[in-house]
Amino acid sequence: VLDLSLLAGFATTTNKRFTGDRWHEWFGVGLLIALGIHIVRHRQWVSAQTRHLARNLRTRVGFKWLVNVSLYVLMSLTLFSGVLASEYLGGDLGIGYKPQQGWGGFHEQCSELVKIPVGLHVALSWRWIWSMLRRTGRRIAPARGNAGPVSA
Amino acid sequence: MTRSRFAVALAVSFLLIGSLGFVLKGNGKPERRGEPGSAAVQPNDNGRRRDRDDDGPRGERRARTSFDFSAAPGMVEPLAPMAVFAVGVVGIDQVRQRRKRRRLRSLSTSQR
């Protein structure tokens, strides 16, 4: 659920015309927190693949690791520049912060670039996503069956 | 690595990578609204100021707090590269699996 909402959150945050400036910034903060949780949840994969990187570099797992690292770097740059370019966050949080010149343009460039590794990341994880969806569906189906009226 | 240590390492690396932005974007003065090149004056597709439909008549700041549902279909846009990549990856996976199965089949027949 978290991972799917991350994807939905990313799609929503990038659509600034839908959210408007203020919500775009707050959605970005939410995305930052959710991404942190997402990476911490998958820390075992990260540390295992980093340890065996030399062995797996030419395999699909190695490619996925490279995609994930580039995604992490670009996403960090996007979110960091987004926070520094924010116009409303400072005011909403009661901090007298004014956006610095150059960060807005840099943020937009990074956010355009980050769409590529995000797409690759989701595409490379399609098996995992599919199996999770099926597992969740299976879990929901018997729960619905049990919730029905009991006939004596 | 424990969860807390990993989280701290993640936060530190986020700040370090983010601070690379200072080098990559160059130094600048505080951004003022209406300054040429600032995001505030770039027009949108309709030629209007992008996301500035929330400005008051005297140019004062009034942030839009509601969602513009007419722009909701635009959310599909970042999903388009995902769909393209997903189709590519699934296709490659299918080809690989088919090759693997064929190799296994030929191996089993040669063993017989």
C-alpha cells in the first residue's frame, strides 16, 4: 500500500497544475518522508546488493542497483532543491525563509530527469509489484468471504 | 545494519547529495517574484502565468488551497515513461524465459 501510494503521490506531486504551489510543496514533504520509509523498509535488499555488487554488476540485479542509486541521487537532488526553492513551506512552518535564486530552475530540471529512473525502477520491479498485488487480492478475498452473513 | 543506523546514514547521504546542488546550480541571490528567469514568470501552456492564478489583483500572494480537478488527467503524464519501460522489461523477460525453456527442453531431449 505504501509503495503504491508512493507512486500515486509522485504522480500527484509532479502535476503542479492540479495541486497548486502550496499543496505541491507539502506533497513533496510527504513524498520525502514516504521515500525514507520505503528505503528503510528495503534496507536489507540495499545492503545485500551493495555487498555483492561486484559479483552482480552484469546481471539484472546489478542493473537494478544502478537504476536505484541514480534514482536516489536524482530524487535527493529534486527534493532538496524543492525544499530550498519552496515559497510557502517557510511561511507555513513559521520560519522566515525566502527561496534562493537558481533552485527553482534546478528543481524543475531534476524533476524532469527523475522521471526516467522512476519509470525504470517501477518497470524493473513489476514482478514484485504483481506478486504483492496478487497476495493482497488473495488476502482480501477470503476476508470478504468470511464477512458475509452466516447461514445456519 | 540496524534500522536506526540505516535511517541516519540515509538522512546524512540525503543531505550530502542534496548539498551537491549548491555546486551544480551555482550561487545566487534570494529569488524575487517577477524576476526574469524565475519560475514565477514562466507562462504555462495557455500563456498565463504558471500557477499564478492564485495571485490577487494587486499581485499579493494568495496560495491556492484547493485542487484543480480539471488538471487531474495530467497525473498520467509521469506514468507514461513507466508504461513504456514496463512493456520493454516485460517483453525482455518473456523472451528470456522462452529461451530458457527452449534450452531446457533441448537439454532434456538430448539427455534422453
